[in-house]
Amino acid sequence: MFSKACEYGIRAAVYIAVQSLEERRVNLKEIAKAIESPEAFTAKILQQLVKSNIIDSTKGPSGGFEINKTQFKQINLSQIVSAIDGDSIYTGCGLGLKECDENKPCPVHDKFKDIRDELRQMLETTSIEELSLGMKEGLTFLKR
Amino acid sequence: MFSKACEYGIRAAVYIAVQSLEERRVNLKEIAKAIESPEAFTAKILQQLVKSNIIDSTKGPSGGFEINKTQFKQINLSQIVSAIDGDSIYTGCGLGLKECDENKPCPVHDKFKDIRDELRQMLETTSIEELSLGMKEGLTFLKR
DNA sequence: TTTATAACGGATAATTTTGTCCGAATTAAA
DNA sequence: TTTAATTCGGACAAAATTATCCGTTATAAA
């Protein structure tokens, strides 16, 4: 469904969010360990999230990553996915055709449209806040 | 969503089905041209479909690929996807966790489950027959 | 029986994605 | 002011996926 980079990106964002709830800024090493991801690769992904203004970063000692609490409700999965994988998941044809729309649909166009609309709906309505609360309550997990 | 190989595989299967409706057996060259796919790569994918008993092949002059009409109703998208991409699309965790289930769910487990169940439902209930009929009527397309 | 056609199978190559390394820039703490 | 911690950025490497090549096998037609 998503690229590996995107999976790591979502996991990292959720972890950062959970820690930000407690006013904790976290660094790369801690994040990679917490979500069991390759450190250097995760660094690249975090940089993308910083550039997309989804997370904030601070250099130097006691630096690291955090999410501004005022944005908690506004950041959703859709933004993270778009930042990392682009929006091909929404716009691309299910069978890989370059040109596929209502006028010239592929054989599965309508059926895929339904599924993708629901996926989009889900990603857009799932906030980072919601996900971090589930984590905080110990109901969900980010590794294994 | 699917791998490129899987996209080509579905397109090829639909094309073969449409031609089989008219009792036409088609060869690799024709298929690759019709669906605008790389010939040699498509050959590999067709071999997978043959091994999975989704399509039939015949060697030699006037040989090629076809789909047994008696199977038209039984072959669905789910079988093609499973044959090429495996069933990770059904079973894998949306965030890439090795271990993710009701007992130890990732933060998006439930939401993804809903989407994937619908995807599965769609793939399982969409037959190759249905798709080939849309093509035959000139309503859907396999290239561009 | 010979020949040409087409799928099959294995090796190899190109491209993309995933992952690593390392030095530069920044900045808080000593 | 110096040092150490940390992100940032670019180059590089490994792995996976996509794609090609070419000889082998089977078989229909000549």
C-alpha cells in the first residue's frame, strides 16, 4: 500500500506525537529505536517531514524532533502520506495506465475509485492526535 | 497499490479473456502491444499466470495464450493478485509491523482492516468475465 | 521430415527503492 | 569560548524490482 519510507514516516510521526504530549523532544536515535527502523534512513524521512512542516526540528544538544501541540488536531495521515509518497495513491490508475478517467476508464476504474475514496476519507479524518492517544493509553504499538 | 508486474498481469489477463471470448488464442507479441507492456517482462508474468492455472498456453506455431471459457466466471482479480503479489495486501500490517493483530495492533490497525476488507471483497467479487465484457462493449480500455 | 513459430527458463542488466557513511552547520551546555 | 550533541545534506552502497537477452523445448505447418 505505502512505501517503506512512508510506513517509517507514519510510525515516527506517531512516536514523536506521543512524546510531544509529555513535552518531550526526542532525537533520531531514540525514534529509530522506538519504532525499530534503520537510523540513517529514518533521518532522511524525518527531514522530509520537517520540510513539509509536519514536525519541527532543533539542532544541537538537547535538540531533536517534536510536534507543536497546537497542530495536533490538524495533522492527519493524509498529509504524511502525501509528503512522502506523493498523491499517486489517490490519483494513479489501479492498473498503471497514464490516462485513466471517467472518459476513458480502465476495466477496474469504478471499483478502484470506490476503494480509494474510502482510503482517502480514512486518511484525511485520522489525526495524529487520535493515533497518539491510542498509544498513550497502551492500546496500540509501534514495533514488532 | 499493486506491483507493476501485477498491473501488467491483470491487463494481460483481461486482454486474453476478451480475445478468448471470440475463440482467439493470442501470442505474447500481440498481448504486449495491446496492453503497452515490455514484451520480455510480460512473458515472465504470463508464465506465472500459467503456473497458477489462470491462463492456458500452447507452444509452437499458432500457439499462444487463452482462457478456458468454462473458467471465466471463476477467475477473479483476487486470484491474479495473489498469484503475482502474494497475499501481503490482505495480511500485512499497514505500517509494516511484522506482528500486528487484534491483540497487539498498530495505531491504524482497525482503520486499515476496514479498507482492506473492502478491497478484498472487491477483488474477490470481480470476475475476469465481468471485466472482459466491459472491454468488449467498448466501455473500458487497457492502454494509455 | 524439416522448418519456422511460439512459449519456457536461466542469466544478466537497468532502474528504483532502501539503506549507509561522513563531513558541515548549528546550538546548548560545560 | 570551547566542546559535544544534534540535525542537515550530499555522495555512495545494497537490495529489490523491473526489464532484457538468448538459448532450449515443444509443436504446428510446410
